[in-house]
Amino acid sequence: MFVAVCILTSISCNESANSKVKDQRTEASERTGVPPGKPEEYFPTDIGRRFDYKIELTESDKAPAMNHEQVRWSRYRIETRGRYLLIGDIDRNDLHLIFKIKGVALKQGALEYPEGYELEIERDDIGVFKYCKNVFWAIHRGDSYQVLLVTEKDPNSPGAMMSGSGWGGYDAEPGHALRIAFFGEKPMISMGLSGENDSLIFVGRTEHKGRSALSFIRQVTANESESEEKKDSILDHGFEEQITFVRGVGMVQLTQVVENTVTMKWTLLE
């Protein structure tokens, strides 16, 4: 519980969102009133519920579809960046991420929130959860509704202390990564974990196929070592993910943009 309280209190809220979404402020301000229903209605957690996302990779060599996370190991924390790649001999035109809510989780990896769920990954064609031993949602209900995505990393995965060290099982504790996946707040509020360059912005209300929906933008800033004069790697770029949640359904769309290029789209098959 001590770890959970520490993580929760490290969440920071900023009234002003990043300048990259200024062009959406006018649209958001026109959506008056609070969204109908409760925040949790946009993030359903029914046991057995299954999510099947059709994935399109529309990347280029200069702007690949990217992943990013901060992994906390027993002795240190490391930022990992990479690109999504096809796992095995897979039809590029038939890519999916499929998972279901397996059951209630009293502990969510390193956390122990009052409400948690374990996810079962059924299919992962581009390695979204590659090297993950377990995947959870940890949910906090307080002044605001917040959902954290929690992943446990295998001690043999890249970045682990024992990975490639030649020291056998030395310090073979699993790592864990945390990320805010959803929250309930006023439009143009940004939330992120303290000390990380990964935040989620609530843009405001919207509609999706005539249904009440909420629009979010995930922002991962460029690597600190990157400058305008010198870009050491394409993986140093920042990126955005435009995300839509529909009431009673959950996340229905995710569109990633890297360097003004759409690199990846997820669409929920309903």
C-alpha cells in the first residue's frame, strides 16, 4: 500500500496543456456542460469483456510507429523507446491486439489499489506487451477517477539488470511500468506521473458514430538529448496519440502521429 500511495501522490495536474494541442482549445471550449454519465462508464471493466483492435501501420522509415515507457527496476528506473515491429510471419494487412479482462486483481504488480483488474493478452501482432509477464489496470476513485496501466516486465527483458550480464539470476526481480490510461476531469487538464515525459490530456467531449464520447491526447515529449540542430536517432522524436473513449464501450480509436506523420491506427472491432 505504501508504494501505491507514493505513486498516487506523484501524479501531477496542470491546467495548461502542451502547446501542440492549442488548435483544439476552441473546439473543446464549445463543448459546454459535463459529459453525460460517470467517468467509469467510458472505461468498462466487466470481467470477461474482450477488446479486439484492428491495427494499421502507416509509418515511414523517418517516422516509425513508436512505443515509450519508464520501467522501474529494483535498483533504478530506465526510459525505453522503440518502434513497433511485426512479431513473426504475419500478414501486415491483418494485424490485431486482442485482450480481455481476466479477473479482479487484489495487487496490480507493484501497486495495491482498492480496485484492480488483470488483463489476458490473446493476440499481440506488433508487440505492444512484448516482454510483459502481467498486465493490469489499477483504478483510483477519489476526488477524480483515474486508471493506471501497469505492466510487469520479465527480468530477462531489455533494460533489466540481469539481461545479458552473465550473472545468472542476479537481482532477478521483475520491473514494472506505469502510465495513466484514463481519468475524469475538466477539459484541457493534463495528468502525468512525476518525473516522466509522458502525459495524458483530456481534450473534451465529442461524439463517435452518434454516441457520447471523450477525446484524449497522449503526449510523449522528445528525448532530452535531442536538439533542433542534431537528431541522434529517429527514436528520439516525441509523438502524440489521439484517443477516443465511447460511453459503455471503452477505447474505440487510437491514432499515433510522429513528426506530423500518422504512423499507426487502432480501431476497435465492435
